[in-house]
Amino acid sequence: MVVFGLQLREAAVFSGKLSGNRTLAGQLCRVLFGVCVLTVLCSLAPALSSAAQVTLAWDANTDPNVAGYKLYYGISSGSYQFSVDVGNQTSYTLSGLLEGQTYYFTAIDYNLSLNESGFSNEVSKAIPDVTPPTVSIGAPANGVTVSGTTVTVSASASDNVGVAGVQFMLDGVNLGAQVTAAPYAVSWNTPLGADGAHTLTAVARDAAGNTATSAAVSVAVDNTPPLISTVSASSISSAGALITWATNAASDSRVDYGPTTAYGSSTPVNASLLTAHAVTLTGLLATTTYHYRVKSRDAAGNLATSGDFTLTTLIAVPDTTPPSVPTNVSASAVSSSQINLSWTASTDNVSVSGYQIYRGASQIATTALTSYSDTGLSPATAYVYQVLAYDAAGNVSALSAAASAATLPTPPADISSGLGLYYRFDEGSGSLANDSSGNGITGSLLGGATWTAGKVGQAVNFDGVSGNVTAATTTGLKLSTTLTIAAWINPSDVSATYHTLVAKGAWGLRTSGYAVNLVNGHLNFIKVGIADVTSSVLLSTGTLQHVAVTWNAATSEVKFYMNGALAQTIIDSSVPSAPLETDKLLVGLWLAGGSYFAGAMDELRIYNRVLSATDILALYNTTPPTVSITAPAAGTTVSGTITVSASASDNVGVVGVQFKLDGANLGAEVTSAPYTLSWNTATASNGLHTLAAVARDAAGNSTTSVGVTITVSNAASTPVSVSPNSLSFGSLTVGTTSVQQDVQIINAGSVGVSVSSMAITGPFAIALNYCMANGTWNGVIAPGTHCDIYVVFAPVGAGNASGTLNISMAGNIYPVTFSGIGVAPSDTT
């Protein structure tokens, strides 16, 4: 048995360990003894300390089984949220207590088995609040000027216990009543005080009486409006006048005007703060008396309004003065169908109303701007423009100087880039349709799908009952914002409501993708699960027709093409959800089954971009160009330098003609008419040769002309040679220059020869030239002698480089080719 509390007449054994929130009342019901009296020895930490402390002391329990003491405390009498084991000592200092709070304390002792006694007597201590609030002025800002009757003065304030009130001060005197709750703000009627500089502060206090004063904010009070003087009207005409006035303080400008003192009209406010004011009145009636007054508001918002004044406009005089002639007219082509014009503005005694634009002898437009875009023009065509100016009275200037420009050639068609799927359907047998796009999307012919003759080679015929071509997965067809679908089709039935041409996506629990079908014979673009965009383009049976649909989310345009021409554009902004690559691609069959296409299909393509009208036309065009050599004539004998020419035409357009000599390219391809080439026949051997021309169009169709046989006959040339014919400079660091290498011109003939010119290309240069005439040598290379040309290589970029030195002598050109490799400098940092 363990006995506690020597002062008790009865003893009891108290076993168990107490924890948690201990209450004095609960323990007194169970414990028949207590520790000795608990007393408070000292109190608080120094003033303004962030933490308060209390020191507690008690009489020791002399029982030898006592091992130590615990203090329990809290903020309610008889309920203790906190405890601390102080060991075997009879005093302890508790710190970290909250200011402005009353704490209640009691103690227990415990034995070596950690059995605790009951609570001692309870003592309490109020911790005073010594921390002042913090406070600062929020508005107005320091240094501003204020005016008016409702200026808001506000402050922010906080305290460790709570703010009891904020008193605003103006120049040290109370401004309004104390504000006892947030937000801390008062309304200041500034006209009650004098204009000039003032100081605002705020004093915050808490319940304990601690106070703090904010940093002062200096403001200027200005409730005095500007002083208006010297109001006058000048430059009075039949339709306007200039109103001027002065103010003693910088302020804005405005004029009220009208036929009576009610005015009725006002000029826009000129917000510039000025002391000299000028406002122009326009649009007035002739020979009419107007009342007007001026207004000016200063930076503080004080408004001054003048008295009433009058003016009378003059009699209207007819305007017979034309504007000046537009100058600096320029024209520049921006595309194959558009030329942009610009010019310097004309002047007029009243005002210029606009400009008339002439193309050739015809007026094409009127504009109030000094620029214009002329669209819808023909490619590669020259146009001449002039501009004149006119005013509101109908006076017109003379035409400007002419400006001309030629539209750019039509850009070549591009039917290769962005190609995601290309079924040629040219296999003709088997059950597979190969993908010619390079993405490997092989399709399987299923059901009643059979091979038949197509527009180009073979095609697939669909029976309208079960025939389809299916690809289980795809690559590159996860499309949503841009696409083009094109094919040749010959429907055998256009009466049914739906006939699917091609679909990519999913239908069911998840819907996504895109498709093209026929709805009662009309082309329809499907944004799967979102929208149908049905055109008015109607297909017929019994013939192959080329159809194409483009979708561009950026412009919300769905375009429908028929046989290479744009047939209809429909605006629909909804964007289809991109299908997964694992969603099926179906040709002739709907995603959910049914809606089979009946008829033939050929050349099916899907692009990930929007093809242009030129591109679509190239897909439609399967007709090759025609081409023939026009000069020289067959059977003629030629020598020296001659012109080789050809005529070429195409149902859409020729994009290039390549001349051939004995089957090899002769010069570069000629990309625009006239299709001609200058040929130095001395570069070919004497004897029979064949000339031909190959013409191609944008769709890749090409035709080779009938060959023309001619005889080359050039007299024996002067026995002059150049050695070597080629030089290699090897690898060289970019930014450096190689050692010189020698090229010699050797005259093995019997007469002297001279170099007429030299030209070098690429990153190569002539360092020394001893083969051209100079001040001490006439430039004639005597028989049996040679001259030297020293060449260097100076690479400007990494990679292979090449160049040519062309030496002209006696009507012939002697080329020397160069090669080298540029090496990027090493990084030594």
C-alpha cells in the first residue's frame, strides 16, 4: 500500500495513470487526499514580450514513495487541457502563455509506479495584454491631391488579441468618430477644411488600452476650380469656329454649344491638362447664331464653367477647289491574284472625302483610306493603276502618276504533302488494297467488293449490300481541325437516303471521327456525333465524278468540290472529336454498320491538311500536256550558240518543260512560257544529235515531244586547254581560308589567245590572276605558253560545298569545278 498526503487522516491507494483533459471535480469524487497547498510566486515576463510566463511553487510531499510532480492547467476553472511533468522539484516556470487570458493551475504527485494522486487546490492568474496593435493608412495614398465631400479615408489594423477601435486624425485632431469594427474607414468632407497640405494618421487601440499610431500620410486638399478667362471665338466660317480660352491651372477642355442657352451639343473632352485651350466646332449651319460656354476640370476634379457667349456663322461659299493629286502611288503583288496599292494622302481646302482607284481606264473601287487591295486578278499578269482624290463638294483631282505590278505566277499544286491515306485501287486482284501514302494502312476487301475498271487503272466496285474495304488500325488519321477527303466515284444508286463513301472513327458509347457520305445523292460531311454538313452538290449515276471535301476549323469552312471546281462553301464552327488510330477506317460502310455505298470508287485520298483549289484541280486533272519542239527544225545543221524552243499546253496548266539532248537534260527546266533555252552547240560533238522536250503539269502528268534530229557542225577550235578540270580542297574549318591551288590555261596552238571573262561561284575565290590583261601585260597568252590562276576555299558553313570557275575564250567556255567540306569550329569553352 502507498500512502500519499501526510496531512490526511485517512489514506487510500490510488492506482492507474491519468491522462487527457483532467477535471478537478471528477478527481475530487475519487481521491480522498491531496498534495500540499499550491501558491503563485511570480507573474509575467517583461512588457512587450511575445510570450508570458508564470512561476508556480508548492510544498513537498514527504512520503518517501513520491517520485515527482505534474502541473495541470487550462483556461477554464476545473478543466485542464494542458499538463507538464516537472520531475521531483517544488517550483516550475510555465512560459508561452497567451496575453489577455486567465489560466487555472493545479498539481498532483506520483509514485515510482507512476500512480497519480488527486488534484491539489486550484490557483489562477490573469496574463495581461501588453502588445499594442499595428495600424497603417490604406487610402488616400501619400502625396495625392484630394477634393470633394466624400473622400474615403481607410486603414488596416490588427492585434494579437483584438482591435477595439481605430480613431482617424487630421492634422492631429480627431476626424470623425472612432471606428470600432472593420472595415476601418471614414468619409472626409474636404471642403470643411482649408485648401493646402494636411496630415492624416490613424490610432488603433486594443481592449487592454495598448495603442499604436500609423505612419503619417501627407495629402493636398484642392477644392478650388480653375479660373476661366479670355474666352473668344475666331476662324469663324459657314460651318465652324475655333473657341479659345485660358485657365490659371492646368485642366481639360470642353465646349457646350447650340442655338439656345440650353446648348444641346458638346465637344468630346480633351483630357490633356492645359492652361491655354482651343477647341474647334464643326458641322455648324451657315448664317446661324450659336450660344456656347466652355468647361475645364483640373486634376483634382474641380470643374469650372464659363458664362454664355455667342457667335454667328458666315454665309456658305461654294467649294470649287479640288484636292491635290495623290502622290507616291505604289503597287506590289502579294499573290497570284492580289496586288496591294498605297499612296500619300491628298490635301484639300476643306477636307478630302475619299479616293477613286483605276485599273487601266476603268474605275474599280472607292475608298476613304490611303491603301487598297485589288483581288481576283489573273496570275502572272501585269496591271496598271492610277488614283484620284475627291472632296464632299464633288471636286476631283487629276489622276496620279501610274503605278504597275504583275501578279505572281500560280503556285504549283502540292498533292504529296500531308497525305495520310492513298488507295489507288490498282491491284486488280486479291483481297487487299495497298496504301500508297507510305503509312502502311492496308485495307481488306470484304463482302461484295470486287475489282473493276477505274479512272486511272483499276477501281473497286461496291455492291451496296455487303461490299466494303476495312482497315482495323491506321497511322496519321487522328484528325480533327484540318483534313481533305477526295476520290473518283461512280454511284450506281443515289435514291437511298444514306450511302457511306468513307468513315473513320467510332459510334456507340464513344463517338468520334469524320466521314463523307451521300444523302439522297448530295455530298455530306459528317462530324461524327456532332453535326452533318449537307451540300447542294448532287451526283449522277453512270459516270465517274471527282469529289473532294475540305474542313478547316480555323475558318469554320467546309468546302465541297466537284470535278476540280469549288461548288459550295458552308460555314459550320463545330469541331469533330479526333478519332483514335485504333478506330476502324471503313470504305463503303457506316461505323455502326449499314448505309453501304453502291458503285465504283477510285483514287481515294485523305490528307491531314486543307488542300488549295489548285491542289484539288491537280487531283482531278488526269490529262497530260501536249508539247513539240519548234526550233531548230528537224534535219538542220547548227553551230555556235542557238535557241532551242518548244510549245506546250495543258487542260489545266503547264508547270515546266525540260529540254533533252540525246536523252540527257539540256539545261534547267523552264517553268514559264516562252519555253526556250540557249544552247552552245560546241559543248556537243560534231555529228547527229536528237533534241526533245518533256512537258509536265501540276498533277504530275507528263508528255515527251517527238524527237528532232539535227547535225552539229562546229569548226575546229583553237587548241587551248585548262588544267586541271576539277579541284578538291578537302575539309576546312568554317571561317578560315585554304592554301592556294593553281589552275593553268595552256595555249598549245600557233596563235595567241586572250581570256574575255571569268566568273566564279560558291565559297571559292580567285586569290591571284595572271591570265587577264593588266597595266604591264596585254593579256595575250602566247603560243606554247600558259598562265596561272590561284584559287582558295573559304567555307562559310558546315557541310559539302561546290563551285565553278567559268573561263571564256574565243567564244567558248572552259569550266573548272571545285569541291570542299566546311567543318564547324570546335567548342573550346
